[in-house]
Amino acid sequence: MSEARQRNVLLIGFGAVGTLYAYLLQRGGARVTAVCRSNRAVVKEHGIHVFSAKYGTQKNWRPDEVISSADELKDTAYDSVPDVRPSSDTIRPFLQKIRTMNASHLPLIVLIQNGVDTENEVYESLVQCEPPLASGVVGGLSWVGVTLLGEGSRIEHGSLERLKIGLFPPPLNDDPSDDIQAAFDRLVKLLADGGSDVQGTKDIEAIRWSKVLWNISWGGLCVMARQPVAAMLQAETLPYTCGVVHGIMLELLAIARANGIGEDRLPAASVDEVYSMTLGNSYAKIRVSKHPDQFFETSGGKALSDDFKPSILVDLERKKPMELHTIFGPLLRRARETNVATPRLDLIVAALVPSQLEFVKQEKGIKASEKDTEQIYDANPALNFTGGAPVLDF
Amino acid sequence: MSEARQRNVLLIGFGAVGTLYAYLLQRGGARVTAVCRSNRAVVKEHGIHVFSAKYGTQKNWRPDEVISSADELKDTAYDSVPDVRPSSDTIRPFLQKIRTMNASHLPLIVLIQNGVDTENEVYESLVQCEPPLASGVVGGLSWVGVTLLGEGSRIEHGSLERLKIGLFPPPLNDDPSDDIQAAFDRLVKLLADGGSDVQGTKDIEAIRWSKVLWNISWGGLCVMARQPVAAMLQAETLPYTCGVVHGIMLELLAIARANGIGEDRLPAASVDEVYSMTLGNSYAKIRVSKHPDQFFETSGGKALSDDFKPSILVDLERKKPMELHTIFGPLLRRARETNVATPRLDLIVAALVPSQLEFVKQEKGIKASEKDTEQIYDANPALNFTGGAPVLDF
């Protein structure tokens, strides 16, 4: 197969982030087939308006193809299948169809999503299965502020877009096969050509852990406070917030260590970095030594706007399901498996679960029924000796 | 002094709870002088409407006397000075004036308020001072749902009113003097005659600890969730909320034990009681053993309405200062003094402090200034090796 052939990308999950990357992949030269559900008619008829501070305005932008199920797939060879809401069940029918059309060229699966342990299940059931349905899995993390508006008819994007991608499992000891490495390199090039500030990494897993550090700590406290990050950073609130933010991050570090992720992959200094980076946005002078003139200095400057709220809080305020499963779920599961106590994470999750349940039911059109006297809560399997909350399972 | 003399009560803190007890004390036969501030003109002119499911309706009820400062005091002998927001500074001028009028008959100070360590400071600075300004201190805890409405022109009260009062320090080893005991007994009788479901106790301190157990646990989680208690008690939320609620209560138990309050005064079974009492309001069936037919049974029945929210959450939603100082402040101070780690309490407080600060500033008419670059946060004294939050000091 020649290097010059146009690359086919199948994009599942055409929300805000998915649309932005579909757009960038097409700009980079790929032929993009998008799987649309709720906004299919809109996209087919009018396309999507892209308003971006970084990439400019493009009205009525369209993917090359818009489909809603595997049956509609037309191309015979796919190179990548990015998905921003991974689940092997969602992806499998598309891969099966692709395989029936061209079994000699299996695509890479690309999973762009927050949280740790995103790739495992997909890798096991779609790559390690017999016959394999994909050549490999790539994990991705995106730092981006983008919103889907107008019932899926436009996205609004700021100036920030950074993407880190890496092969899964991370090729830390063995190099990947030449084919996989070449496919990965082509993906990086496609994205870079499209304008993404993309960076390939050898250890996407470690980056997942360090990214979630912020989400659960500063993000977790903000969502408990229902306040923007800036409210945590006042001279009068810092005495209360600092210790708590550190405490939450140390729970994550304990989970990582208990799961064999050591200093070489997730340095303890990540805690300081995530902490200081945010502290640098405070307007207060922060005295960090007994010397009266010695103040905390940050190199990063003020990167957050005063009203910046973490996405989990934005979702909560909009009464939309929050990323509890992706951000907190895998951490709690690993903590329970290795008996790490996580009092702060448990409290945050317990406080969000009642609202999450409401939002999930609302999205599924189920009426909330608090008075259901037939429902049973079985205390036995849910409790364990750390007193920790169970893994999120609804 | 004859037993038959009408008792004089000076009431400081004419809010919802203060007004209800002023009303009951007058019904019980006391002559009530109320210290009013914001609603003074209204009370003087029209009185206050009392709407109560338990005591009926009494329009335009008036205390015997309405004053706003110590200078206006007229009676020469006061028996009790109840205060629902204690601070020796607030009470002192009244006691000094009373003393100049009649040094031979010092009143009892009665402090009706949530939280532990309410009485210490008042006892030390107003009873143990030279010359003493009061004969003793009585602590009180009230279980009551009452709201002050219409700019201080009416109170609305449900059917619940329970009051526990006891001498401070608790006379656990030595009996109090006959005079103090007699004054205390007269106070109990006055309240009972007025219709209060009052109960005298030997150990008000222990009752303070067990009452605050609920406030910080079920109450603390509800305020983090911004949801009524019922939302914590669904079959689908209980797996997350149960462990957290227990965890919070155990932090309090650890603080109590580290401070010398043992099983004899605060039994560990209080945790179970507070837990089960609330769990009894769940509509779910709760399986508490491996036996499939064995469910949790509560004797208490459903005492909470489905939309019941703890007062701290009601205050938060109304953007009024919350009882952080009285409920969390003394616990955190004691925890820090005895190096007890309180990760859950710290997280709750840190999440509430930004809002509290806003509300306090608003009440004082101070403009919030998040951008004040002259403010200094001094990290050194605030941090200690448990990583715990400092005592609330604004």
C-alpha cells in the first residue's frame, strides 16, 4: 500500500471534541467518515459550523461521509477509528464490517478520553481476540476547550488545543512492530498536518495518571464548592483548600504505587507540578518560607480565566451526566482491588452520585422514583474493610 | 427571695429560635426582656406573629420589654440570660449593668446553640472572672424547625420542639451548689410550664457531641451534594453514601477520644444510632446480612420529610452565613490540637469556605475582591503535619 494513499478515518462519537478532531483530520488530508446519531440530519443537510480562535471560522463544514450504523460503511480500508467514548461494544460492529470488506488491512483504534484504564478493555476484546479486529490501540488525551451548540449544528473552540497520543500497551520495554509504528507515525502526521498541537508519547498511561491528578484534586474541590478555581485561590480560602488538594492528589499517588506505577513513570513531583501550576493563578502573595520576603513564584503565569470551572462542574450545572465513570471510576476500582483507602475521593463521588443518577435517568427518559419500596440495597458486597465506596456501576 | 416572684429573663439573639423560646418563657410565667437589633421597630410597634403547629397561632405577640442596649435595662434582678449566639463580648455589657443594679443576685447564662465547646469561653470570662458577672452557665440544645420571616415580623414553627439543657461544666463528679441547682430547676420548670418539651441533663457536653454527629455526617454529605437527605437514601445511592457517612462520624469519634471524652460519656453506639435513625427514612429495603430475607429494621419510622434539607444547606441555598464556626470550628480546633487527621471534615469545610466568605462579606457590606494582589497567604502557620485545615477564623 503506498504512503500517498488517502487515509480513511472512521470517527465514532461526534460530540464537541470528536467534531473538532474530525475537522482537523480532514484538514490533515484524511477522508473522514463520521458516525452521527442525534445530530445526523442536521450534519447531513447543513454540515457543522466550526468557530475556533485557533483555526478560524468554517461554516457548513462536512465530514466526507455521514453514517449512523456499520451497515452503511463504504470504504474498504480504514486506518484509524477514533472514538471519544470508548466501549468495545460500540466499536465492534464497525470493525467487523471493515474486516469483512478487507481482512488484510486492520485499522488502529484511537481512544481520546480522560481517565486511566481507558484502553484495557478495548485492547483485550478487539485486538487480542481471535480473529483480531484491529491492528492496535492508541490512547489519546486532549487539552481543549470546545463546546457543541445549536443542537449539534456548531462547535465553539478557543485557542487551546493540545493532544498527546501513544500506543497501548505503552511500548516501554519492547518496540512495537514496524507496521504498528508506521501506522502510529502516519496518525501523528495526519493530526499535525491538520493543525493539531499533537505529541506522540511512549507512555500514554503515565500521562493519563498525571492528567487525572488535576481533575480529581482542584477539579474535585471546585465541584464540591460549586465555584470556579479562582475562588479556591484567595488568600482567605487557601489555608483550607491547599491541604485538601494535596490530600486528594496523594490518594491518587497511593493508588498508582499500589498498582505498580512507580516513580519512573509517575514521579511524585507531578503532585507539586499540578499544585503549583494552579497556584500560579492566585492573585494573593503566597509566603512559602519563614522568611517574610520569600514568596511563591510561578513560571507559568496566569493561564486560567477568573471564571474557569472544571468540566465536571459545568456538566453538573447543566444537569448533564458528569465524567464520573471515566475520571473516578477506574481509580476507585483500582483502589478497592489494592485496598487503598480513599476517603476524599469517596466523599466527592458520594456527593455527586445522587445528581449523576438524576441526570442519567433523565437522559434515558426514566422517571426518578425515590419512593420505590421494592428496591433493595444489599449492604454486603458493597462494603469492604477500607470502608471505601464501590466502583461506579450505573 | 421568694419562689413566687416573677422570673426575669433577658433574651439576647431575637432570631427564629430566640423568639420561640422568648415566647415559651413568657407563657411559662417569666417577664421577658428581648434585645432586638434589626427588627426592633417592627417588634416594638406590631409585635411578632407566632404561627406554630405545636403552640397554635398568636398574632402580635410581644415580649414584656424590647431594648437594644444594656443602658435600657430596667429590671433589677435577672434570673436567666439566654443567648442563641454566645460570645462573652455580646453578653458582658448586659451583665455588668445588671450587676451594678443588684450585685447580690447574679443571673444564670443560658446558651442555646449547636456545636461543641459552646460554653467554655463564656464560663471562663463571665463566671470565673473577678468579680463574677453571672452565677453559672447552662448549655442548651434545641431540636426545632422554626423560621423567622417577613423581616422579623413573624415566626413559623412546625410540631417539633425538644430542648435539652444542663449545667456547665457538667456536674459529673461534684454536685452543684444548692443555689445553682435551684436556679437550674426553676429554669427547667419555666420552660416546661411554657410548653417546651424540655429535659434537664447532667452532661450537656456529651449531648453536644452526639448531636453534632448528625450535622457533620448526613448533614455534611447533603450539603456537599446540595440534595435533601432522601436523595442519599436511595437503593442506588446508599452504596456510596453509607461508607462516607460512617467515615465522617468516626472522625468525630476519634477527636472525642483524643480529647478525653470516653465511652462512658459518648458511647461508640451513638454512631450506630445516628446512622440507623436516618437510614430508617429510606424507602429501599436494606439487606444487612448474607441471609436473603434479613432486612434492616428501624423502630423510628420515617421522621424526615422527603424534601428535608439540613439547615446548613438551607443557609447555603439562601446565601446566608452557615453555622460553620459552631459546627465544624471547635471540632477542627480540637482535632488540630490533638493531631487527629480529619480528611473528610477538612474537605467539607474547604468546599464551603469560599461561599461562606462571600456570604460573610455580603452581610458586612464588603465587596468581594478576588483580585486583591496585596493579600498575603502565609503557608507556614496554617499547615501542620496532619495536613488538616486550620481552625475557622473569619
